Amino acid sequence: MDKFFISGGQQLQGEVRISGAKNAALAIIPAVLLSDDACRIENVPNITDVRAMIRILRDMGANVRWMNRSTLLVDPCPLGTYVASDELAGQMRGSYYLMGAMLGRCHHAVVPMPGGCNFGVRPIDLHLKGFSALGASYSLEGGMVNVSATELHGSSIYLDVVSVGATINIMLAAVKADGMTVIENAAKEPHIVDLANFLNSMGADIRGAGTDVIKVHGVEHLHGVTYSIIPDQIEAGTYMVAGAATHGDVTVTNVIPKHLESIMAKLEEMGLEITEFDEAVRVRYAGKLNKCNIKTMPHPGFPTDMQPQITTLLSIANGTSIVNESVWDNRFRYVDELKRMGAQISVNGKLAVVEGVDHLTAAPVKATDLRAGAAMIIAALAAQGTTEISQIRNIERGYENVVEKLQKIGADIRRVTVQKDEEAQAV
Ligand code: UD1
């Protein structure tokens, strides 16, 4: 029941080393199940979502162990079941990649419906449409998705909506299918390219990842490799915005600047000074924070996973900005928390009108989800007074060593263990 206490007003200054990408790791670790041998995965972020994925794989019999702080050895050979029964799998969205990976490995997967999801809110209909096109059938029973196939054959699949998860799951299921699979209107996110590079390094034949048509020629076997995961674009963007919100000067290192283009473009439009290096990006406050309109879009558009953070920055910019969330239906829930700190934001469906205020003021707030939690941290760093953030487990799902990284660049942030009684009283 820990909380973060953040005393705002310190200008963040210095370098932050960015960890491996959460969403790439959550696809690549289960993808090892398709290999005949063990794989060594480097630059793995040690975050709770990744630790949950490791526990699920261990429960299924795989041998998974940390070789050092960020390198995992994953040996799929001892795997003894196609059922991911651990309740952890039901809590995390990324566990749905076990469907594609297990289907590709042994033509059968039984996986809980991913966390908090149903067909209305966070659907998986396109994943299932893809599996069906490859020759699988599925049923939903007792909260579990049961997908199986006698054999998998290549097919042409058009995604009605650009979906990261469906693109990845179809790639995983198709990589050892018989013949060629074509995914049209595929997602183009950097972690899709990373997964394709990983699978290709194991002997797969995938072309076009990073464009909206991906072609997967099925192969019989994949072999073990050593592979390093790309840096986390969203973690980098979060520290860039945190630096801007505190009028600071922050350099994110170990990044691929190309993946940060849409974020850099918007920060530049707001008046920040951006300097791009080979593997680093510096964001420096240059005396102003201008209003700016944002529309979230699939890659290479502005990422929805940066929307709460940039909206927080806009809440202390000069003038009125419009934020259009075009990917998810209900991604402004955190705005109520920001308003408790003095933000002036009105939400109407997928649109938020953000009227910049002079400053935010500390208040007790909740990290209602992962990126909402990142937004609360940014607000607290910029606010006057000491903000208390609860439900920080949501933040630790996706940010490695967030307290240490922020302290290193000058933030006054503490993690405090709160007695359960106290927490209950606070609710
Ligand atoms: C992934 C990311 C998440 C990010 C999102 C969009 C992981 C673990 N999570 O989620 O952080 O916010 O990409 O960049 O990588 N859709 C359908 N049918 C489907 C699947 C999706 O209609 O079968 C719709 C969704 O409702 C949503 C849109 O497609 O409106 C995009 O969702 P998708 O790209 O699939 O998101 P996730 O893969 O779940």
C-alpha cells in the first residue's frame, strides 16, 4: 500500500537512462515459446508487468531466469501445458500474446480474457478474426479464451481497425503456419518492428513490419538467439515532458530519436528547445510553454500512451489547447484527479479542452492507471506543495526505478509505506 510523496517546484536537470520498451518486452518474451531453443533477451525492463509475464511462463513450465539486472534467459523447452491459468494472466493486457505464441507453438492456447477487458471496451475481436483466418477455431468459456487448430495455414487478413495487439498476435500465430500470411492495415508501432526483427533473427521470414502491409512466410523451425529490446518510447517521452513541466533541462539517453519524432514535434511547437543526438534527446525550457492541439493516432502519429502526460503539460501552458483522443473511448478518467490540483479541463467524449493555468497545487490524487499515474507524477513535480499519489502499483507496472531515476535529476520524490488502516480511512 505504498504511496509517492512529491514536493513540486524543483527544476529537473540532467540525464535519464531509458529502459527497454514494456510493450516490446511483453510481446518478445512470449514469442520465445516459438523457438526450439532458449533465447537470451537483453535490455528487459524489470517492471511488474514483465515480472507477471515471467511468472505466468514459469507456471506453464518454461525455465525463465534473470542473468543480470536486464538480461533474461528464457528456455521454452520444458513447457508442459497450453493453459495459462495463473490469475496474473487475467490482470494484464499483454498476456493476450500467449494466445498467438501458444497457437504458433502447439496449435492450442487457453488464456484468460485479458485484464479488465471485455468485447465492448477493450475488444479482441480482430485477434480472433485473424486466428480464424489462419484456420483456428475459438470459444469463450468461464472467462477463458480457448483457441485451437488442427493446422495453421497462411491467409490474407484485413484489420478493420489499426490494432497493435491484433497485428502482433497474428504475426505470432502465422510465423510457423503453412504458406504466406498477409496482414493489411497493420499497426506500425516500433515494437511491431522490434518483434519482427526478433522473430527474423530466430529464422522467421517476415517482411514489411513498420508499413501497413506485413507479409509472413511460414517457416518450420525457429532457433535460439540473443536479442536486445528497443528503448521505451513512452518512458522517454514521459521524462521529456516531466523536464518541460518543471522548466528544466533533461536529456533522455539510450533512446532511438526517430521513435520520439511526434513527441519532439509537439514539444517544439510548445516552445521547448529540442536537441537530437545519435542515441539521446535533450529537452530544455526556453522561457515559454505555448498552447498546442494534440490528436492521438496510431504510429507514426502522436501516441495515445503519451496523452495523459502531454495533457498535464498543456494544463500549465499559456492559452487553451484541444486534445483529441482518437484511439481509446475512455482515456480522460485521470482528468478528475488533475482538476483536484487546479487544472481547468473540460471533457466531452473524446475531446478535452485544456485551459492553461498559472500553476497546479498539491492534493492527494490516485494513479488510476499506468499513464494516468505518469501524468500525476508530472503534475506533482510541477505543482506547489507536496502531492500524495496513491495506487502507485499502476505506475510500477510500466516504469522501472521511477523514484531513483527522478531523484537523480533533482526531483523531491519519496516512496512511503502506508499502513492498510490509514489507506482504508483515506478511501
Ligand atoms: C497496445 C498497448 C497500449 C496502447 C495501444 C494503442 C500493449 C500491451 N498495449 O494496446 O498501451 O495504448 O496499443 O497504441 O502493447 N480494437 C478493436 N478490436 C480488437 C483490438 C483493438 O476494435 O480486436 C480497437 C481498440 O478498441 C482501440 C484500437 O483498436 O480503439 C487500438 O487498440 P490496440 O492497438 O489493439 O491496443 P492494444 O494492443 O490493446
